[in-house]
Amino acid sequence: MKKNKFIPTFGNRPQPLVGRDDVIAEFMEGLDHPEGHPNRSTILMGQRGTGKTAMLLEFAVRAAGAGYVTAFVTASEQMLDVILQLLHANGKKHAKGKKRVQGVNAGALGFSFGLSVTEEAKENYGFRLKLTMLTDELSKLGKGVLILIDEVQSNTPQMRELAVTYQHLVGEGKNIAIAMAGLPGSVSSVLHDDILTFLNRARKIYLGPLLLNDISLFYSDCFTQEGKSIDADTLDFMVKSTLGYPYLMQLIGFYIMKYSDGEQVINNKNAEAAVINAKRDLIDSVHKTCLKPLSDKDRDFLIAMSADRENSRVGDIQARLGVSQAYIQQYRKRLIEAGIILSDQRGRVEYAVPYLGEYLRGELG
């Protein structure tokens, strides 16, 4: 069996990133401009499966090729320490063969690239001073700094300290950039923090579903490269089944390659099997994962929505649950912030997670 070119797992960097060329180009353009350019601070927002992590990974690879030392972390209580450790480790690679910086201050802080981080530095110096010294050391090597934060969490002490430190370093003219990604509700909470208002000047990008035409062209190219043919109706069925979500696009493609292995023609039977299995994978990888942290009342709201095949009227959900308007608005807000539902039309909501309605109706599995 040939190596499958599709990568249907979270946290990977599939190639190419379909339909995201403009986003990547604009971010890289920011790195080419002087410190303080708005594209140097980029915030990606999107629902699950829209490729936020893949975009950050792409930014990291492209930036490294453009002379930046990167630190890619997931938001957590330990992320500030991890950022420093990654920058130190990745920066040290570029210092090999270079004249190492000497001096009492650098040695005491433990951030000259010939030294390890000392216990004194860990205990007595803060994140801002350590990051400033790392940025300065990397600048002497002709390198900039790019910090990438995945799964941004709302208003944590670590998020506040990072953002405030970044603002100071930009003000001091340091060659530093930042890219963050998260669910719309989490990002919105960060942006509304009074301490972090400067982030509102960052470039904000909503990663919505891909254009189906882009997915169709991508599939066609992939199958042609593999020496396979597919008729227009079968291809259309596959493409529409992705709902425009990059993760589903990868899943369906993965199963198509699996079920058509050794065959030159991708038939409708292959496509139907691929879509069925892709939906089943969503149950464990997406549906159960996003439902697990929800309360029983959150789930009641979602189940009440499942009576509708398209979007749902909030008033109908309220009537089905027999609760007050204040109650229903409270849980509507909670689920929007959790990235489970969307409210693009006044008075209406829909699932933000692909095929969640089918799962709640017992139609998957």
C-alpha cells in the first residue's frame, strides 16, 4: 500500500494548506516590515477543524526560513517558561561557531548562548527581562523572535503577562512578532480585557470553511498525481461532504486513498465508504471531545436544537425546554463562547461543529 498523502490528525501541518495562501502571504509580509507593523501581531479565530493549528505551524516554518527563531506553545500555566526554554534552545543552534557573549549581566541571567539558565535567573528575574535579553542576543545573531500561542485562553495571568511584555518589547523596537489562535469566544474575551486593549490593533483573521471549489481542485490534483480518475458526480459528493472543513477534507481524502488502493478509478462505493468512516472518526476526535466539558444543561440546549435539520430559532429551543428567555440566552452565550454553536442570524443558532446535529440525533456511528 502506498503512503497516504492525506494527514487527518489534529496538530499536523498538511501540505498544501488549501485556500489559505493570502493569509500566509500577509503574515510573512508583516515580518518583512519594521517592528510595529500590524501584521506582526496576528490573531487567528475559527471553529474546530478549520486549520488554526496548521496555520500556526505553517507560520513557524515560513518564519524560520526568513530568519526568525520561533517558540510554538499551547496556552497553559507553564507557557511563559516554555517560551523561554524554546527560544533559548532554538537560538542556541544559530550561535554555534559564533563569538559568545561575555559579561557579568549576561552570565548572571544565564541567557548568553554559551551558558545554561541558572537557578538564580529562574528565581530572581521575571519573564519580561528574560525575554528582552533573549531577543537582544538573537538580534546580535541577525535573528528575530516569533512567539506562537495555540488554544488561547481568556484572561489568564500568563496571557496577560505575555501580552503586556510583548507590547513593551515592540515599543522598545525589538524584532519580535506574535501569532495566536483560538476559538472565537476565547479570543473575544482576550480582546475585551482592559489590560490587553492594544491587541485590538492586531490583525484578526477568521478562518471559516474553505471554498468548495478550492477543495474540488485540490482533490482532483491529488488523485491525478496518484494516477487515479474520478467522475464528476462522485467528486461532487466527496467535496460537499467536507462542508468546507479542512479536517474533514483530510479525513475523507485519507479514506478515499485507503479504499481505492490498487485501483485506478475512484468509484461511488469508495466515496460513500470514505464519508461514512470520516463521520465516524468525528465522533471520537471532535464530537465527544467538545461535549465532554459541557454541563447537562448545555447538552439539553444542543439536543433541543437537533430537532431542526437546518438552523434553529432560539424561541423554539426555549419552548422545547420550557425555560425563561434569560435562561436560554445564558446558555446560548455559553455555547457560542465554547465554539459549539454559531449565531449568524438574529434570533437563530446553528451548530459550529460539523455533523454534530446528526450525532445528537443518533444518525452517526
